[in-house]
Amino acid sequence: MFKVIASVSGIGYVKGGGTVAAVACCLALYLARTSGVTVHIVPAGLLTAGLLALGTLAAQQVEPLWGKDSYRVVIDEVAGMWISMLLVPITGPHLLAGLVLFRFFDIAKPLYIKSMEKLPGGVGVMMDDVLAGVYANILLQVSIYLNLF
């Protein structure tokens, strides 16, 4: 069960699984929006906390089997992408900008993101992507506030 969660139903086994998982999260957010789903701050916070807890637990459980921060673990990319889009209007341009920003921060690992990987177990696996998502979200929020798109 934890392998399925950590790999997001097998996406982690695909080449470029981190990007594929982030794109899948964008697609899910877009489909939810187009089907009329509206997420308010309290449910969004609860969903975020649940995703982080479940992802941390799953990453912790598969670490002895797959090794530290295995490429197969992509639940952290889903969490990071989710955080990137948290309380951002779900539009095509916003999703694309969020995806690009999140993947940039996740891959380049500037501004203390790299140091998050040193945290133990599942926490270390999740926190670098969480911080990448926070930075992406901040830039998206500023861009929206400044009417850049």
C-alpha cells in the first residue's frame, strides 16, 4: 500500500516521474475546477495537511526498501505542486506558471531547499518539495497581485 502511495499509483516508475507526477497534479486540479469544485481555505488546509502526513509516512515506509529519497517516490512532487497552487486561481496560465516555477525550484534547489533533504526519513523526502512549492506559490501570488497575468 505504501509503495502505491509513494509512487502515486506507479507514476514513480516512469522515466521523469517527478515531472509526470507534477503534471498529473495540475491535470487533476484543472479537471476539478472545470467540474465545478471550489476549495475554500479550511478544506484546502486540511487536504494539504493530510497529503503531507500521508506522503511523509509513505516515504518513511518505503525508504528501507527503495533507499533514501528514491526516484520512485513522487508523492513529494504532488505535494509540492499542490502547495504551489494553494489558494491560486486554477487557470491554464497559472497552472503552467506554477508547474514551471515549482520544477525550477525543485530541480535547482536554491534558497535552503537543498538543506531540507538532510532532514531524516520521510520528512527529508517531503520538505525540499514543500519548500519549493512555497517559493513557487509566493511568486505566483506576487505575480497575481501585480496583475502580471
